[in-house]
Amino acid sequence: MTLDTADLVDRRIPGRSLEAPFYASREVFDLDLAAVWTRQWIFVAAEGELPEPGDYVTAAIGPYSIIVVRDDDENLTALHNVCRHRGARILTEERGSVGNIVCGYHKWTYRTDGSLLHAPAQDGGFDPACFGLKTVHVRSVGGLVFVCLAEDPPPDFAEVASRIEPYLLPHRLREAKVAARVDLVEDCNWKLTMENNRECYHCDGHPELVRSFFPTYGYREDQLPPPLRPAYERYCRVRAELRETYDRLGLPYETIEELTRPSGFRIEREPLDLAGESFTPDGTAACRRLLADFPTARLGHLSLHWQPNAWFHVLSEHAITFAVLPIAPDRTLLRTTWLVHPDAEEGVDYDLGRLTKVWTATNEQDADLVTRAQCGITSPAYEPGPYAPSEYQVDAFCTWYLTRLREHLRR
Ligand code: FES
Ligand code: FE
């Protein structure tokens, strides 16, 4: 039986979770690739992952494989990882460094800007200029690298980037270096990974995180359950104090929430609990060397949510990027990267275990939760259930997503 995807999109009840085929069917997964993943700006890496000319990362977006490489002029280039000879996957590692990009099959050799340098033993009429690697749009926003597979990317990205960048630039992420990177494959649809990130209704499943992260996230004051009131009072006190610090340091902190526009995002600066410096058991800094010349480590965290595939926590002394990439209808990659000052030394300025502990544990707990969600949703007994008020960002994510599907189906 063929799925009527247009009907599925149209009959969604706002305020309720999506129907099962959105999470389980191959047809919807293919639609997601066409309507979302090949049309929107997708976060794939931090610039710190490719500091030198020739450094590259690869990212798989469904069946696509993209190379992001720093070319000889130190610009970022994004290329399809598909040889123009007979189509072989060229770079098979997740990251590395190359002089030129050489296909291992018959040794066609491309420059780091994608142009074809050399194709062995072709005849005289062969024109290398016709066989450069296909390019992909790429743009760094304050050190965060986004790609877009569409010929015509969403036109609102430049404006959104210009509003996000002032929040990011003081943290100097362009120069930051990678302290750790962890790939976690979750047994669920990519939308469950994203939805799970957009609420803190489940935050008591994160004992390590909620020591420093306020579990009041997403709640309006009048909706707070009584057990969260003391934390909310502390949150308000620290927020007022931090805003004075932000004003003094010229750090923008106004919350901007535009989650349903094409390049949908939410950015804000939020306090942390305890010492207020980092995601550690006592809230003190995990890295002695701060990312920039801040007079204090107590800056809370800058939180950025990106539709459709990312979130970020940027602190005074490290930053964490989270990229969600679809593998199959029920398999999703969560790629987490920890960034520190380029001169920070492991074992001297930071202990890697302490730096990564909270979010490694949190990611594993979330992977378990979203796997459970995927299992339940694929039972015939599942029917969409109502969101709590504090899950309004989950609803906003689904609204964003369905709007993209509608736009695609109308085309
Ligand atoms: Fe790449 Fe032949 S497929 S050189
Ligand atoms: Fe979680």
C-alpha cells in the first residue's frame, strides 16, 4: 500500500506528537531527504575540526556523503564525495588531511577546491575542466560550519547568520581546537533525537546534567511544578546577576526565538547552577584556559538551537556542538564535539574525562530514551499524544518540519 504523505501531513493535530509513519516509514524518510535535508542549511562541523589547509571532515546525510575541506587559500570548500570518473566514494575516513583529493580506484586526483588536476591515461580529447567534483554551498557562522545541498539555499540564512554571529564571535570558536569528538548511533528516527532535545520535561533522567543545568528549561513561571520552584528562584537570581556581567562585557544576551522560519533558530544566554561556570558536578570550570579573554569563567552558557539538526552550548571555557545526521528511518547519528582554547593542554588545563563526562552521560541517557520512544511508536497500539506546555519547542519543531514538507509537496 502506498502512503498518502500529503494526507498524513494535512491531518496532523497541532499540540500532539506525529503519527507513526513519520518516524518509521521509508517513504517519509525519503520525503525528509527531499524536503528538509537537501534543502536546508545543515550543521556539519566546527571550524576547529579543520584548522590547516588540506584538513577535511566528511559527513553523511542519508545517502549523500559530503567533504568539507580547507583549501590551499584557507577557505572552506564543500564537495560531493563522489568521483567524477565512475562514481567511487573518494574519502572514506571521517576526517584527515590531504594534499590533493585522490580517488583510490583509478587515481583521479582533485585539488582541494574540487577541480580535477589529473586523470591518468585519458585520451587527448579529455577536458579535465568538465570533471571537477560537484560543489555544495558552505558557510561558517562564527566558527560553526553549515552546508546546503540545494541549488538555491533558503534565502533567509544570511540574515539569520548576521544575528547569530555577534553572540558567537566573542567566544572565538573559529580558533578553538577539538578536545574530543564522540559519534553515537541512536536506534531511532532523526526527529525523535531532535524532539528529545527540545524539552526538559524528561530532565530527571539526567542526574549528572541537572546538577549544573537548570531543569526549569522550557517552563513558563506560571506552569512550574512545585518541586522546580526553588531551582527557578535560584535561576532568576543568577540570571539577573549574569545580565549585569553581560552588559559590562558587551555580550549580547537577548533571547531570540524564531523556530518556525526556514532557517529556524533560538539563541539565548542562560545561567548555570552551583558555581555557574561549566557542566561539571560542582559547576566549576572544566578547562582552566578560557576560550577568550574573559575576566570571569562565570558566564553560564550560550545556547543555540538550529532547525533541523543541531544544538550548541558555548561557555566561557569550552563549547560543545551537537550535529544530528540521518542514516535510515530508524537510525540516526549524533555527533558531539568538545572545543577548547587552541593552547589548552590536556592534563594541564583540562582533564578530558571531567570535560566530557556530563554530556557523554546525558547523550547515553537520551539515546536510551529515544530508542524507547522509537520502539513504542512502531507498535500498532501507538497513537499521537498531547504535549505538555513545557514541550512547546517540540511542537514548534514539528510545525517547522511539516511546513517544509508542505512547501515541498506543493512544488
Ligand atoms: Fe574514481 Fe575511477 S572511480 S578514479
Ligand atoms: Fe535529554
